[in-house]
Amino acid sequence: MAEKSIRIRVGREIKELRKKKGWSQKELAQVIGKTTPTVSKIELGQQGLDVVMFMQIVEELGAIPALVLLKALHGGKIKVKDPEALVSICKFTTTLTEIANINLKKDKSHTPGK
């Protein structure tokens, strides 16, 4: 799958989550510390995301990051027939969250003036 296609699909999922939460692009931008045009580019798949930013956005929108990725990769449809697969997804999400939290702490500790 091409990188641009993945960015577009992830962007669509983020947009759907944002709308379900009832937020405007401006509101999401304020929460994640980005500009409204940046949020627009993310939702349109014109700007990629690193893991930390993806995790921050998805968690602010109240979703499970691994499920958002799976949904994006499978065209919006997730069918889990095996309960063990769901457990694996949850473990994967926990690991991603831990990595993102570590990176967020590092980013904050390197902020100028601190």
C-alpha cells in the first residue's frame, strides 16, 4: 500500500473521530497544539504523522490507536473473529501508548527555557 494512500485513510479516520466528538478542526488544533491548516492537511492525507502525534490526536479524540490504524488499513471495516486477535490489538495499543508517553515526556523535557 502506498504511503499517500495510508495517510489519506488515516486522515479520514481522524476526521470521522473529530466529527463524532463534535469538534471543529480549530478545536482539535488547539488541543494538540497545532494550527487549523495543519489539522486540515492531516485529515486530507497531505501531511504525515509521527507515532507521537498520531497517538496524541487519537487519544484526545477518545479512540484506541491500534483500532484506528486497523480500520484505516482495512478500508473502514474491522472484523475480529478471533478474541485472541482483539487481545493482541489491545496489547499493541498499550505498547504504542507507552512509547508515545515516553517520547512526549522527552519532548517536554527538551523544551527551550526548561
